[in-house]
Amino acid sequence: MTSLIPSIFGGLRNNNSDPMSLSLSLDVWDPFGGETSAMANTRIDWKETPEAHIFKADLPGIKKEEVKVEVEEGRVLQISGERSKEKEEKNDKWHRVERSSGKFMRRFRLPENAKVDEVKASIENGVLTVRVPKTKLKKPEIRSIEISG
């Protein structure tokens, strides 16, 4: 009989495999063109304000040393990390395993207005916040053209 275990990263996984492992795909989500493939299970919110793009990820129990925030060529923001597996003692008896461990990675293609050299990240109370400032849009220059004739 197969039973399913809910994952804190979303979805269900089969407990017949290693219940302490988590493998996520390396999808790039590009809302500004390109292909959108299946999303990885790590939940991340992305909102845009007039000043910045703000990403928030719930990463309970993960230390800042276990998380990486990088910007790759082509304006791809990559958030990755690894939740350590709980140490098992010889006499431990597990009754339930619902918390996931293992590696996670999410990638987002940033729009043209992102200042990728000014990205800031912080983690507080298990929530990672990544702030990507935006360039100010130039107002179109209007030139009057003299009409001859």
C-alpha cells in the first residue's frame, strides 16, 4: 500500500522513495517572453513596486548560510539552497516525516528595468526577501519638427 506525504514545499510525494530527499527542477520562469515550464515546488512570491522587484520565499528552518542568491548572465535571478537532513540516532523511531530536506533551486528571468548590480537579500523569521531595484523609465523626449512649405 502506498501512502503519500505532503511536502512543505507543496505537492505530495510518495514515501516509498527516500522520504527525506527533495529534488526540484531548474525551471526559468520568464513572464516577459519565452517559454514557461512547470514550476518548481519551492513557493516564491514576486511582486513589482514602482521602485523594485521583490521576491519572498518561505524557508523555515534554513539558515542564511544554507541559501544562495545569485544573478547570472542574461539577468537570471537564481535562489538555491539546501535544507539539512535531520540527524538520525540508532534508537530513533520516526512516526511521521512531513518536513522536506534536500536541495532546492528557483530561477527567474528579470526584466530590462532590473538593476542587477544592486540586488539585496535578507532573511528574517524564515522568510527570504530579495529586492531588485528598478531603473527609472526615461520620459520620451518630444521634439517639435518645423513644417516647411
